[in-house]
Amino acid sequence: MGDPQLLHDVLSGDPLLLTPEEAAQVLRIGRTTIYALMKAGELRAVHIGRSCRLPRAELERYVDHLRTPPLPPPARARGRQRRTTTDQGELFDLVHSPREAR
């Protein structure tokens, strides 16, 4: 079956998959926050049957992501800019009326 010492070493180490409650303890945040992060896609869970688990590597990836500074917003391209309007004149017209010349 294999080396019993090797099996003992693997089983006595840190678990590979954590429950959301265990992950919350590791990150020192609330269980509800873990579920919110999973729903937002910031933490990717593994589903085994009906069970939801978080890989330890995923928690490390998330913490590393928090450490990196956010990227600056992309520079806006110059050129023709679209203008938005708050004119709602045509919003409720049942019969379309042409716009007046400006």
C-alpha cells in the first residue's frame, strides 16, 4: 500500500481543502465574508458533491492579490467623445417626434 510514514506525514500536514468556516479562521475574517468573496468571484471554491471547499493555495492567491497595488486606470483615448444627455423628452413619447435643430 505504500510507506506508512509517508502517509502519516501527508495526513498530519496542513489540509489541502478547507471548509468556508476553516478558511475564515485562517484569514481571520467572518464566515459571511468568505461566502461574499466566493459569490463575488474573488475566492474560487471547489465543489465535491454538495460540499464546498476552498483550496489552501486559493487563499494564498487571494492574499497575494491583496498585497499587489492596484493598477492605474487606463488612459482615455483622445478624439471624439460621446456626450451624454439628460434629455428625456422622447422617453415617454408614444409617437416619435423628430428632434429640434440645435
